[in-house]
Amino acid sequence: MSRTRIVITGIGLTAPNGNNLQEFRNSLLEKKSGIKMKDVRYMGEYPAGLCEFDETKYQKKKARRRGTRAGSIAIYCANEALVDSKIDFEAVDKSRVGVFLGITEHGNVETEEEIYQLHQNDLNVDLWSHHHNPRTVSNSPAGEVNLNLKITGPHFTIGSACAGGNMGLIHGAQQLMLGEVDFAFAGGVSESAQTFGIFAAFKAQGALAVNEDPTKASRPMDRDRNGIVISEGGCIYTLERLEDAQKRGAKIYGEIVGYAYNTDATDFVLPNTERQVECMEMALKKAQISKESVNIVNMHATGTKAGDINEALAVRTMFDDCENTYVNFTKGHIGHAMGAAGALELAGNLPSFNDHLVHPGMNLENMDPECAMKNLVGDKPVELEKVDTILNNSFGMLGINSSVIIKKY
Amino acid sequence: MTAEEVKQVVLDIISDVAPDEEVSDINSAESLRDQLDLDSMDFLDIVMELRKRHSVEVPSEDYPRLATLDSCVEYLTPKM
């Protein structure tokens, strides 16, 4: 059965080390960190990845005041993607446009702030904001994009922990395949670095990265890693059916040829290597390609002891006998952008289709022997003869796994 | 507070609630909603800020008293 072909025609992003694809890509190649110290409420200074984009480039101050940081990130990314796509959006039927964004969580930032204010106001609930509900409903970041761009088609977020970025992209593709929409904004966003609760919970779990030098704090696969650096960010793609993109002569970044998602069903937080392998295998099967044809695998690699070891084993199991498959990771540069991570990390690798460079990881100074693998790009960029296929992994709590495969078009 | 001080309080709150608007051009006798991009959520914000900053309660039946800058001053001055 032939499948509807879906392509990426625009990219908008904000990361701790870049506010567009070119800046982000350069930072990855040059190993420019986006991690700084942040004063976390009640906790003191911790390394975190914060984005420095212009919130009012596409949004009025009042809309920003009413909405959320995640919504603001989404509006910036969606507008940047739209500009990049060069589509005549005025002429597009807005009822046939959809917005599908992966999130790890949403509402912690707003709830924490309201409770903080409640305590400042002697627990007077009469001063609780009427904005609390529209800010914290889980569709909020996607709905803010629809409000901003006057899109009347569907919008929703896909709650999928740290697999969110991949899952948003997959859902966008599926909505196009189903014929529910003709143009999709799809990806992931996160405002999690603005909370204290997520920092405190990772600290309690023994999984929050600490380092006197914030740029050294996120060090996946390194022997001396000590946890996750929490970051905010966003990456939204414009997706179209191949024939629609061709008809309007759109620039095509790549084709979503395969994807898969499954569940460990074994633990709330600990990963499961076997299910991760299954997920990658299913994505390859859907893409109808051999594992040998994958040129780059981007690991989820968060910098936790267990997470990196389990995923390294999964990637070795899959690709150890593949001479031409190279492996990299992104969180050393930008920390863990949570719901945005999958979409951002994929974007960081897409320029490889043209420049054939595999960007390196960062802070991999002493390889953890349990993470060691062939063709891991941890030090400096590697130039390949060609890059045609990228596999992007994103995994999350409650055992959610996702893999996306993009092919050069 | 004097009427002039109450007027400034209201203008300060409107500036915060509607940061894209230029409040210095407001005609005090004309409807605020006709001059500014204010909706019902903004009026709830104004009421909330009066409660927070000045402990002034504005019951919902009195919301029409906040229609113009002049009517705001007339209504709020005895309360502040």
C-alpha cells in the first residue's frame, strides 16, 4: 500500500544557543554551549538552558502577558517556520491548518507562580488570577499559536514526556496523511526551565546536574556526568504533503519516511533497552529501509547514569555492525529541552543533508566505558561522503519511546 | 486619595493591563473600550489590580461604573 508522503518545508526554533536554524547549527558545530547559571526559586543557582529570543517579534505585549512562556516560544517558532516556508499564508484556508505540539508538561510554571503569589497575599484566594485556567489547560501552547495566526483548524498538544518533540512531529504527519489538515505546524515546546519544582524533583531523584562551570554541567556519555540540565526551547516545523509542496515549489528539508512509538511498561522513570531497540526497529520497518542506510543516529542521551547506559546498549545492539552509521547527541550543548528536545535535536542534524557534517556532542572528555560505541561523534565534527538518512530518538518518563526517520529529498 | 491621584492609579493599572496602548491620549469622558483594545478579561484584570493594590472591591453590578476614566474617578475616589 502506498503511503502519503510528508515533507518538512519550514523550520522555526529557539534554543539556548540559537534563535534560528543557522545559528543553532553553527553553535552545534562550534560546540557553543547555551547553558548558564539560573537563580532557581527557593533553591539557589543551578545550570539551566534559557532562550533569548524576541518575545514581541510576532506577539503583542498584552498577548504575552495573558499567555504563557511556552505559548510565547510556540508563537515565535511557528511564525519563524511560516516565514521560512515561504507559503502565501493569506491564500491558505485556515480551517485546513492544524497545530500539533509535543509537551513534557504544561502548567507547572503558572501554578507555581500563583501559589507563590498566594503566599505573598496571606493565602487570600480572592487574589488568585482568572488567567490561571486558560494558561494551564494542556492545549494552551498550541492554542496560543492558533490565536496568534488566526488558524481555525485543529490544535492540540501531545503529552508525551520528553518524547514530546518527536511525537508532535509524528502527529502532524499523521493528521496530513489522514487528510484532516492540508498544512501542519508540528514540533515541541518547553517552558520547564522556569519552574523550581522540576529542578527540585530531579535533585531529589539524584538526577540534577551540578557543576561550577555551567557550560560543563551537561555531559552525556561522559564518565563524570551527574545528571540533567533543564532547558527551555521550541522547534516547530511546517509539514505538507509532498505533492502540495512540489506544486508550490517549496524548499524541502527532508521527508518523514518512518517513525515509531511504544511503551516500556516496566518503570515510571527507568528506561528499557529492549523496548528502545523495538522502537527503532519499527521505525526502520515503516521507512522500508535497512539499518545500514542510516547515516546519523541522534541519541536522546540526557546525561543520567542509567539513561545513557541503557540507550548506548540499545544503539549498539542496533547499529554496532553498521560501518557507515554515526552517532551523536545534542544535550551537552543545550541541556535537556524537555518537550522541545526531539524536534530541536532533529533540526540540528538536518543541515547534514547538505554539508555532510555530523555535529559533535559536547563535554565528552572521558568516555564512560559502558557507553562506548563505534562511530560516536563526541569531539569534533566528522565529514561524511554523504548523508541521506537520519534517525532521531526521544524517550521519556512512564516509558514512552519514539524514533523518527528523515530522508533527504 | 484626591481625584487626580485616583486617576493616576487607574492609568497605571491600564498601562500594565494593556501594555501596547498609549494611555496619555485617553479622552476621560469617552468609553475606555471605544478608545483602547480592552476586552472583558482586561476589565477583570483592572478589578483584580484594584483589589490587590488598593484593597478596593468592585462588585460585578458596579462594573459599568468603570466605563470611562471620569466615571472610574467618580466611583473610586470615595473608596480610596
